[in-house]
Amino acid sequence: MVHEKIQSEIRKAKTLHAAHGSALALDPVILSLTDGYRRAIEKTGTSMSSMGVPAACTACVEKGSGSCCFQGIEEGYDHVLLLANLLLGCDLPDSAEVPDGCFFVGSKGCKLTARYYFCLHYFCPDLMQVLGKDRVQALLITLGEELSIGWQLEQAVRNRLAAIPQRR
Ligand code: SF4
């Protein structure tokens, strides 16, 4: 099945969230990192909007020039980053909406809040041209901050989960 792997990661993330989401959300370190991550994601979104990135990407999709969110790219997500999405209040789909597209893309764009390196760092040649070198550099700094705090949150979640005694 095409989506078997990502659906299994989603199920794992949802199971962990149901079992440990409340405890994780109350952990002071996780809470602080989640808040910081949310702020960093918002900062990236604001920077991208002010530079016209969403408008340029929407125009590209409407022209039918293709989409960067192609099928298979979702395989870069594991259950911990998906669990981070749930901790941020972002629900996860159970099925794909766009045939031949990424599992997480929908009619309004990406359904995830916490995204991995490739999704954030990919600038197609047209977008690079629209933005110019200086604005791409500025965006990469903002994205670096988001990825850094996201990575810290993932590590903290992994550590907390590893410390939970397993039931036999
Ligand atoms: S940005 Fe979202 S929809 Fe696009 S490839 Fe990444 S996860 Fe998929």
C-alpha cells in the first residue's frame, strides 16, 4: 500500500498522544519548548508572508507548473515529529486528500504545523528568483531558528518517552 508507512507513523503518534499527551503537555521543559517552537513557526510564517512566498507558491500551483509537495516526501516524517504536531494542536489526517501528492497536502496547502528540514529548506529556482539572494538568506536564518527549537523539542519528547516504563 502506498501510504502504509506514514499511516503507521501517524497511528503511533496518535497512540502516544492519547497515552502520554497530557503528561507531556504539563512537563515544564516540553511546555517551554512547545511554546518557543510555536513562536518560531509563527515568525517563519510572518516572514514568508511578508516576502510573498505563499502568493508565489499558490500562483505556481494554479498555473499547473507542478507542486513541490509530491508523493513520497511524507516519508521523512516519523512518529515523534508527528507527535510534536499533535502537541502543537495540529490534527493529523488519516488519509491523503490529493492523489499523487504528499500525504499531508490539501486544497489549502500543508496540513502540518511542525515540518521537517526538506519541507522548510526547499526553494525552487523560480522562488529563488522572486526572492533574491538577500531575502533567501534572511529566511534561512529564521528557518534555522525554527528547525533548531523543533529539534530540541523532538529530543526532549524522545527522552521523556524513553523514561516511561513499558507495560508487558
Ligand atoms: S510542506 Fe507539507 S504538504 Fe508539502 S511536502 Fe512538506 S509535509 Fe507535505
